[in-house]
Amino acid sequence: MSSKQGKKCRKLKAIKSPFRQFPDQRLPLSEYYDPDPATPDKTYGTRGAFIDGFQFFS
């Protein structure tokens, strides 16, 4: 493997996954989570990809 390829591999391995548990300020899981996918008006997912510092505007 060339040093250029090795450098690219190291960069890729260093990237952290953008998926993490929902931040409470975006979606309080205590209110919306249920492990049963058939439960209406609830989510059974606990992870998502988020952009830090992004604000919703009304």
C-alpha cells in the first residue's frame, strides 16, 4: 500500500459515525419512544444523524 493510500485509510478510520442517540432538545425519547413498532404516534428508533448547531426557524 502506498503512503498516499495509507493516509486515506487512516483518515477514513478516524471519521466518527454521524449517527447517535437523539438529543433531548430535538426529540425527547422519554415522550416519543416505544420499542414496539406498531405503537401509534411513537418512534421505535433511538438514533439519527444530526448537524450540531443547526436551529429550526418558525
